[in-house]
Amino acid sequence: MRLGRKRDLDERLRSTKQVERRGRTWWRPWKRADKPKPHQKFQQRAAEVRRRPWRVVAVLALVLALVGGVVYLFGWSNAFVVQEVALTGADGEVAEVAHTNAAIPVGRPLARVDTDSVEERVLEDLRVATVDVGRSWPSTVTLELTLREPALAVKQSGAKGVQLADAQGVVYDSVEKAPKGVPTVRAPKGDLAPADLQTLMLLPEALPPAIAKQVEDLKLKGPGDIQFELGNFTVKWGDGSTPELKARVLEALLEQEGIDPEAEVDPAVGEMSIDLSTPSTPVVTGLQTAEPNN
């Protein structure tokens, strides 16, 4: 009897534990068997998000392919290569030298022509002031030249012909004789400083018109040493500094009694000169103090 009761008690205990375990399992939320599915719209959005990176990669790949194709087409293929060099602004020997200096090989891809290097080579000819190098698609390189214009002709000691300089004082060519209408000055043999040449060009404009008409034999004696003849006076102008002040001082001196460019020179006294190299303290030499003896 006792054994039977014990078995019944064990069976009841096991049944009670099973019921408790079932109860605890049923209340666990993560164990629910009827978990709801997400809405179809949210599923579509999630799929769209997953596909988005691949679309970006595809677009980038397409762009890179297009760029690579364009680079190859213009820079490496034979579709757009140099077939002609067109030059304007010069002719004759100057144009031939410009073509030679440009050194643009026919058959080179037009996009790979180094226009800066071409410009530097063309400007090696000092007769060319500027050059505009361009591309005319599909196969032409253009050279638009601007030549220097003569503003001064310089006759140097011991040299044949004359040197031509432009308005910037750049000596760019040597010719047999000065072009018509271009003033000619004398200078010693050697290098000519652009600043001195510009002073020679501008000096007549700095002087009063009445005095400028009387200027003769304008010359450069040395660096920063400009002189000219005014009647029987040698005017030592100096360098190009303070031209307005020098012109006013010269005009004032010529109004002084005893300073007459038309006066005769006394050999015993020497040359008559006006030194304006330091205009604040001009120096006049060779003035006649008495009538020369007959």
C-alpha cells in the first residue's frame, strides 16, 4: 500500500512540474510561435536599401569608363592628331623661323601638344613680341604672332648697320639702315640697357617743344650717361631719373643772361656745357666772360 501511494505521489509531482514548465514557456515572449511578419512595403524598402550601394558602384564604373574612353580618344588615338600648323601675324623669313622654332611634330595627338613650351620656343626669336598658341579641332595648331615695332635705331661704334629697339627698350634686330620715321641715336659698343634706350626715346617729349626742336646728336655715352647738343652747348642729361625737373632747370638756365646756345665758342675756354645729371645743383661751364679777341 505504501509503495503504491508513493508511486501516485511521484506521478502527481511530475505532472505538476510539467504544467509549471508549460506555463513558464507560454509566457516567454521570444518563444511565441505566432510572431507577425513585416508589412510588404517595409520589405520593399529594405530590399531597396540593400540594392543602393550596387547602383552607386555601377554608376561610378560607368563614369570611369566614359572618362577613360574620352582620354584615350583625344590623347592617344589617331582620331585627333596634328596635321597642320596655321600661322598669322607674320610672313617671309620671320614666319619660317617661327614654324621652325615651334617644332610641332605632325601626327602628335592635338590634346598632348604642350602650348606653353611651343610659346617659349617661338619667343626665342626676339622679333616676336607675343604669340598665342591655340588648338583648332580636329587637327590644327594655331600660332598668332605679334611682332615688335621699331621705336629707336641705335648706331653703335664700330658696328655695321643699326640696332632696332622697341618701345620697351628691347633690342630685337639688326638692319642696314633705320626705317623711315624712326629716330637714330649713337651709342658705344657693348650691351644696351633697356632703361637707357627708353630714356633716349622719351627725352624729346620731356623737353619744352621750343627746346626739343633744337636738340641734335642725341647719344648715349655710357650706362646712365645721356648727352645731346643744343646749339654750341653740350647738355649732359645723365640717366632717366627726374626728367621733368631737369627740363625745368634747363629752361630756366637758358633764360639767364650769358647762356646763349648761339654764342661762339672760345677755344681757349673749351666747350660750353650744362650738366643736369644732378638737377638740384646744375653746372654750367665754358661761359664767355668777354668778347673773344679777333
